[in-house]
Amino acid sequence: MSSPDPQVRAARNHSTSPAVRGPVVAVTGAASGIGALLTERLAASEEIKQVIAIDERRGECAAAQWHILDLRDPAIAEKLRGADVVVHLALDLDLETDPAARSAYNVRGTQTVLTAAAAAGVHRVVLCTSAMVYGALPDNELPLSEDAELRATAEATGVGDLLEVERLARRAPRAHPGLNVTVVRPGVLVGGTDTALTRYFESPRLLVVAGSRPAWQFCHVEDLCSALEYAVLEKVEGELAVGCDGWLEQEEVEELSGIRRMELPSAVALGAAARLHRIGLTPSPAGDLAYTMYPWVVSGSRLHDAGWRPQWTNEEVLAELLEEVAGRHTVVGRRLGRKDATAAGAAGATVALLGAAAVVRRARKARRRI
């Protein structure tokens, strides 16, 4: 009996080859930022069966199945049907966004995604907040464990929203039995990001508050995406902290960056930052300063125990950050144009802070004349 035609044999082999048994993963905020990077990564993985991408606009990943809608729309539940895991990355932490609008979007969006995921039969939701939720405090251990108490307050940009997301994460399994929630908390995120902490390195001088004890731990977005993939594949679960191994002291940061420090008393720095924010001259509230004053370094032990390792060191991430911000000029959190930056000069941050009282007085007088 003759053997089958080679093309027939190939077709039979193809039809009997096992299909990809990995999960179907939905990603919100998939069109840009971390969401876009994770969508591309998951779509290229042999361990992922399919990626469902959800955003208000279509992104560039052609391999994903796209759904264009506002994630606060309850109709998202239909788009999640068939998904095993949802990674919720559609958070607005932009410094320039109106705080009330930002909170409404972040909290309502997370509530809707968790409820829709449960209704659609999804068994796991992965949320991404920040290690900032631990709080930056002078008595923090170095490093903090994942189980450390969340002692942050809502005084820093977006941290109130992140604490509310954390609260929703803890409530969800009780409200929706069968739904598991994993929370990933990265350190200072670097790689196409714009935060109060990355803007710190755009200043002509690194502001150091007298008597403070800064400790810098960075997290590259590529490492965050690999940690999120670990969570998606259920290689690790629970509350996870992610960042580079170890940390850098302030003196090391200054030596590596070549940016000299500007040291100010606590009352001057915090008082001036609060006044400048209150009158709208800077997007960063005074609470952001705490994260440059005190340590909030995390151990990342759960990911490490699962076999995950960061591919980037703190030194490498700092070097990339400095390359990204080269040519930008920020004084007390506010971006300056080239002309403004030239006028501000190397002492611009000092002038801005020490002149805050005079600025406030002038603004008050102007308001009285209106």
C-alpha cells in the first residue's frame, strides 16, 4: 500500500497538532503606554491563546482582537466573554489632568471592569497600581515586604486613586466569588513615562530636603510587562511588588546623574511647594515631595520566589531616564519652555521655591484688583 501524498500527510499532521492551550487575555488601555507594550508581548507569546485589546481607539497590534469603547461602559462585559484573564491598565495618572475628572475615570473604570469581568465569567483580573501605596515614611523598612501595611495618604498625585483601586481589589473576591484579583505594584516607573518622580530629574538641581533619607528604586516598563505576564500565566498571584534589585542612595544618584543637589529646610520646601500648587503654578502637590524624601523600596520577594528576575538594574534605568529627559526643563514640577528655562538658569528651582511667598502675594493682589 503506497504512502499518502506528502501534502495530504502534512495536512493531517497540522489538523491533529495540539492547539495553544494558554489563556485568552483581555487588556484594557491597550492602545498606548504600558498597555500597548503588554499587548504586543502577549500577542507574540506561544503561551497565550488570544489577546483581546480594549481601548477608546485602535492600537497598532494587528495580532490582537480590538474592541473600541469607553471601559466605563457596562457593555464591556460582552467584550470580555471568553476571556480567562483581564489585565486592567486603563488608568489616567497624567499630572495635567483635572484631579476630580481623573479620580472619576480611574475609580469608575476599575469598578466597571471588575464587575464586567465577573459577569463575563473571567476568573482572574490583574490590576496595576504602584509601590507608592506603601507610603514614603522615615520609619519604613528597607526593603518593604509585599505584606507591609499600605500607609500612603491621598496627598500625592494619583495616590488616592491607587488606594481606592487597592480597596476595590480586596473587595472584589468577596463581592464576586470565584473572581481572583492580582495586584502588581511597580517602583518608580521609567520608559516613556511622565510622572512627578521622572520630572524630578528634569530639574537643574536635585531638590533634597534637609534631614531626609531618600532611597531610589526604579522599575523599567519592560520588567513591569514581564511581571504582568507572570501574573497572567498564574506563575504568581496575590499582591506583588516589582522593581530593580536593591536601591540607590541619594549620593549615588547625584554621582551617576552628574546633577548637583539643592538642599532646603523641610518647612521651606514643603510650604513653598504647597503654595505654588494651590495657586496653580505647579501640577505637583506637596505630597509628591515625600517620595523624594523617604524610602519606599520593595523587596519583590513573591516574584523572585516564582523565578522572575528583573532584566534592568537601577543604574541602567537611571541612565535611560536621564537620556529620555535630556533637553527638558522642569522647576518644582512645572515644565518650562526653552526660553523660560534659560531665564530660570541653574538656580531656577531655588528662586521658584524661595520666591513662592512673593508669588503668592502678587497673585492675591491681582485677584483683589479683578
